[in-house]
Amino acid sequence: MGKKIRKPIKNDKDFSGKILKILSQSANKTFNYKQIAAKLELDDTKSRNQIIKDLKILASQKKIIETEPGKYLIKAVSQDYYEGTIDMTSRKTAYFICDEFEEDVFIPTNNLNRALDKDKVKVYVYNRRKGKRPEGEVIEVLERDKTEFVGVIDIQANFAFVSTANPKMYTDIFIPKDKIGEAENGDVVLVAIEDWPKRADSPFGSVIRVLGKPGEHNTEIHAILAEYGLPADFPVEVEVYAQKLDTTIQESEIAKRRDMRDTLTFTIDPKDAKDFDDALSFKKLENGNFEIGIHIADVSYYLEEGTILDDEAYQRGTSVYLVDRVVPMLPEVLSNFACSLRPNEEKYTFSAVFEVSPTAQVMNQWFGRTVIYSDQRFAYEEAQHIIETKGNNTIPDAISITGSSYVVADEIVEATLKLDELAKILRKKRMQQGAISFDKVEVKFNLNTEGEPEGVYFKVSKDANHLIEEFMLLANRKVAEYIGKQKKTFVYRIHDEPNEDKLIAMQTVISKFGYKLDFRSKGDIAKSLNSLMEEVNGKKEQNLIDTLAIRSMSKAKYSTDNIGHYGLAFDYYSHFTSPIRRYPDVMVHRLLQYYLDGGASVDEEAYETKCLHCSSMENLATNAERDSIKYMQVKYMQDHQDEEFLGVISGVTEWGIYVEIVSNKCEGMVRIREIKEDYYTFDEKQYALVGATSGSILQLGDEIYVKVKNADLVKKQLDFHFLRRAE
């Protein structure tokens, strides 16, 4: 039996949305059914009769006014029409997000009128009586959030369709025969929506790029990048420009800088890091204090404003860290070589240098351009070994970067131990001031040479991580404070207070485990969150509660409007320490130098636009990184389909339970119909599944055994078989 031919065009059964759009575009003009039919380019009797019917219905709903028999006018626009954003659900319905409404406005499927997820739209809002949930209808799509989509192409005789794995994309995309390009049936492709004709079910598009066959490793990784509009490579002209840069260290440039090459300096980074954008220097002072330098790669020296290299870095906004690769913000000649603070090499840096007392009080500070020489490169594991052994300066084979034992100079051991001591004081002080400690376990994969996952391990922050973190935080805070107190335009990293509704919802969940939050004040919330993080550490529900806590927080973002950083408990905070991988840090370096040179405050509006762009790119990168982890988890579980796993119920819905495997943090779903031991229904109040016969309960935190039922690489989804409860 041949494939069913799908037709791209059909007559609409309901013209309400189009009628409202026509009338709203000419708010002071009346229309009859003939004029509306002409606007819609419809001349058949059936369509005209439907228009007459829809006009009567809209008038009865008081959405339009019949000014005289057969003539209609839109109801006062200012009263019921609003602009905002569409938030699609996975059920082909949506919510309208608008600042003028306390609750989101529900948009039924038949009222979407071609709006897609995150589109900016004009919506007619009705059903606004007290006690009723407001509903709306999209009248006009004002601006598409995105026009490029990744999907699998289904080629038929004279046309093709592309369907996406995104559950929020409710339509496939029609591709005319002459716009299929070199795609073959079943390929993963990137397509662009070009038009959505009035009488078409699906938008019309064209194939931009063929990404490969579904399920293949490189195809899926490139599909993740393409889905979020992130580049996989640099344009040739950008690479050529970067290669031509003079990256040699010049005596004439050194003369303009503070020379710190003779000060003990070292880096501490992940074992597999290729770009080292920060280093620490340490010197004992005669008065008993310490000079501590936080030295950051001077990217802005090479990255001149207005060049194609700078334009490319700005557009990217950030490096993207996928499971098996890094998509850098800067070409490798800069990110891994010229700007990277590699050991035994002189480098240009931008530095924050502090005189710090033995009790970690900052006595003096200096900011400016420097030149340094890194004496040592450490992995976190190596620095941690020094801290844990309190002075054993032999790095053993097992944790050495080089794979062989070596002896660390006494002065570096002494510096590391003192920096660790000071970092612990700084961290304790931060926590006392209301900072929140989120040491969420990170899932990492051991990959073979082909990028295939061979094992899973968890990254946990230890003293060496906290050492670097505290001094980076110190530099970021002091730079922001220095400019902020001058009341000059600056790029801040801000973090608003947590969403109270989300905290209340979180309280409902954590109460099932016997935990409680304190809502009396902002400070009490922070303290109780920290206590909660400590209490759940190492317990089966830790990852679930860590995740819920992070989701209850506002998102940190970049802004010229300084409201402080709630999570860190800082009044002033910025990003100064990673210009190799974050464009906002480049902007901070430029502004800091400009103000150090006596410059007047820059245009706030222009920098706020740049902040919005950088925050948006950071969000896209985070989503891509998350998708790459999900993909790798599914790929890993494909090779373990015959094994039983102990899991914790991490979510409960009316259609089933989400289960997180204890040993590898992979999460999948058990459909409610798959649980054969009883007939289960969802109890919303208990947030649990309840057995109709036995009354037994499956709820958050319960341990069960599962087995892989299906591992879908394209959708990045795992389905599990329910085996039995844990005893």
C-alpha cells in the first residue's frame, strides 16, 4: 500500500480570527461580508456563507458590533487588545504572556491563527469575568521568534513535509519540490519558513542545509546547534582575519602595563581545559598582608571594536559547551593560544590586584592592564590534592595532568594553602550575608575517540573549585562596585529575588520529604534554602530538590540597571573574569579601561540593548547544552537496554511518572498504562498516582526498579518499563 498523499491546502471551516484581524487593522471602518470575502480572496458560496455565520457569532460574543444590518465594526481596540508573547504547550494550546495580566491568558488551539511558540502577537482577550480564567484569540502575528527549524524530511512525489521533534511545534512545514535542494528522504534538515498562505494548513518553507541521517552522532549534535540558531564553524573571512593578528608580546606594549612577570602566578582549571582565561598571583607583604592578583586574559587588546572578528564574537555572545565539543566565541588562535594563560608563557592580562589581610579583609585594590608569566598549570584534582594533604607537594600519577608524578615548588604549595584558607573565610562571610549555595551535581560522560559515551561520572565542587570561585567572585564584585559607586553606565550581572509562587509550589513538594522553607523574610528564605541544601546532600531526593530550588530562582541576566545579585547576596556584581568565552566580560573590560582613563558615562540605552542580546544568547547556549546532555544520556542508555536500574520518582503527572536513575541521573518516563500492578489514577492534591484497587501510592521520592523500553535519540526521550517497587 502506497503512502497517503497529504495536501497542503484546504478551505478553512472558521474565519473568525481572519475577520477580527481585518476589522482590527481598520478599527474605525465598517465591513460587510462581501468586503471581507474580497479581502480574504474568497469567492465561493460556501466560504461566503461561513463568513456571514462567523460575523453573526462574533457579534453575539460582543467581539464586534453590527452598526447597521450587515455592517460590522471592531469593538473598541484599547479595551480588549493586547500585545505579548505566545508560550506554547505540548498539547497544541498556548498561553499568552503579557505584563498587563497577573495570570497568563489561555489560547485554545483553534484561536492560535498561525502563531508559533515565543512569537510576539496581538491578542483579543475575552472571558475576563471574576472567577473565570481569561481566554484569548490571536488576531495578528507581529513578529516571529524564529523562522528556522530542524526536522526530518518526508519527500513525496511533488512536494515534501518536514516534521520537527519539538513538542511545541504543532505543525509540519510544507516544502515545494523546487525547494527540497539536495535532501534525501528521511534526512535531518534545517528549513526556513518563508510564507504561510491564507488557506494553507502548514507554513511553506525551503531546505537551507542537510544535517545528515537521524541518530548519527554528528547529525544530532549539529541539529542541536541548528535548532537554536547557533553556528558550528566560523566564517572563512573571520578565521583569516584572526590568523593575521599579531599575537607576539611586544616590549613597547609591556612598557604601558604593570609588569607582574616576577610575581608567583598559576592557573587552576578542569583537567581537559584548553583555554585558561584566569590566573592567580600571590605575594607576602612586609606588613603581614598578602597581595593577591586575579589576572584575566586581555581579550579586548586583540578584539578591536568594529572589526568582523568583534562582530562575530558579539553575535555569538558566548561559547557553547556541548557534551563532546566546545563551540568557541573566538577562533582557536585566540581562545586556545594568544589569549590563553598557558604555563611558562608571557601574556597580556587585565587584572584586579588586592591587598588582603589575614582575615580576608580587602585593604587596597588596583585595576588595570598587566603582563604576567604563569609558573604552573594545575588541574582542580591536583590543587585539591595539595589542599587535602596540607603540604604534600608530590602530585601522584593518578591525578596528574601529565600522567606521571611530579613535585610542586614549596612556594606554590604555600600559596595554594593560604589562598584556600582565605577563600574559606570569604565563602563563610558570603553565606552569613545571605548567599545561597547551589552545589548541584553535574553529570559528565567518559567519551571514546568517536565521541560515544562509555561511562557516566558526577562532577562535584570541592575546596579547589571553591578557591577559584571565591577569588573570581571577589574580582567581579569589586570591579562592579568601583564603577557602580561612580554612577556610570556599566554591564552588571543581576539576579532578582525568587518567585514566591514557585517557592510555594516547591514547599508543597519538599513537605512530602519532611522539609520546610521559612518565608518570613528575604533573608530567612535564603537561610532556609541553604539549610535545605545541606540537609538533602547525599540523599536520594537531592537531585530532585536541587533542581526544584534552582527552578524557583529568577534567572540571572545582564543589565545596565543594577538591582544587585540575590543568589550571591551582592549589591554590585558583574562578569569580568571570562572574556575568552563571554562577550559581556569583553564589554566590562572595555568600559573599565575607558573609565580608568577618565571617560564620561556611555550611552545606557545602547548598552542595555547589548545586554539583552547577550542574555538571549546565553539562554540559547544553555538550552543547547542541556539538549546535548539529554541526547548523550539517551545514547548511553541505548547500550544498557537489558539492565535493571534503581530509580527515584522525580515527577508525577496524569499521564505517568518521571524516574531518575540513581546511578547515572538519566531521566525517563513510565507511562501510567505501563504500570500493570493496579489501575492507577493521578491525584492532584497528593501529587501522586493512586491504585484504584489496592490504594497503593506512587509519589515523589519513591524508589522503583525500571528497564529501558525505548531510547529515542531524535526526540531525546527515554521511556521505561516499570518493574517493581524497591524494598
